[in-house]
Amino acid sequence: MSEFYELVTAGPSPVSLADVKTYLKNPPSADDDVIQVMIDACTEWGEKWTGREFRANQWNLFLDCFTTRIQINRDPVDTINSISHLVSSSPVTIDSSIYYLKKATQFSEILLFEDESWPTDTDEREQAITIDFTTEQYRCGNTIENGIKRHVAFWYANRGDCSDCDSAATGAGMKSLYNFRIARV
């Protein structure tokens, strides 16, 4: 079974442009757009590296078929907005009274209530099931906010010299700072 995650709406970064500019000792306003791009990129890099959501994001998870336990590899999941499946190529929403969200520390699962079952009339095709869900911001004290500021500061000080995000993150010490990473196999 294949799965595909699509970011529908990215929430705001946990640090503001004003916070980062203060951290950078108030660079010129002409650099605001560049700094905002760096904030967004550093936030996304941190999310990918740790497997945790630094923002409240809205996602679609596409699946080929239903399973007894549907694992969502985004942490932390806040809500399941809807689950739909294709029947004769038309989307049909599944009533939320048959399933529930089981939250865990590294992933969440969608499970069926007792005596319930998933529909059996789903089209046999790739990505026939869409799960629309929202994550919440992972809380780790000030580590995330400080990490993003530090990461942006490194990029800002070395702009033009960093062609590789991963090397720049290593140089900024991000891999050791974000020690709450989820190891996915």
C-alpha cells in the first residue's frame, strides 16, 4: 500500500519576522523578504529533520486502500477533518461516527469503533482514499524557536555561500540541537 502526503495549508512559523530581526540585531528592512524566506525554509527543514510539526499545518494523506489501523506519520496530529474515498470515481465522505483518532507521541492512528468497518465499495485504484487532517505545533520549550532563529542567523551571515541546506544546517548546529527527532524506518 502506498501513501502520499500533500501539504494543503502551511501554518505560520513559530517565530515572527520581528523576533528574528531582533535576534539578528535589526538588519535593514530591505532584507525583510529574504529573511522571511529563510524563516520559512528553516521551519520546513526542521520539520523534515525531526519528523515533528513546528506549525499547525493542514494535510491530505492519500491511500490506495483501507487498513484496520491507518497510521499518520505526522506529529502531533490535532484533528481528522474528513475521510473520503472514491466510488465510481466520485468522492464520498465517510461518516466520522465510525472512526476515531488515537494520538500517540510519535505518530497517530485512525481506528474503527467496535463493530464498525470501512466501506467496501472503494474504487480499486491508487490514491482512492483521502484523509484531510490538521497538525498542531509540537511543543519543546523554546528549543524550536531558538533553533529557527539560530538557523536563520547562520544562513543570513553566510548568504551566498550556502548552496546545500543540509550542510548549512550542520554548520549551524541544528542536527544536534533538534535532538527530539523521530527515526522513521
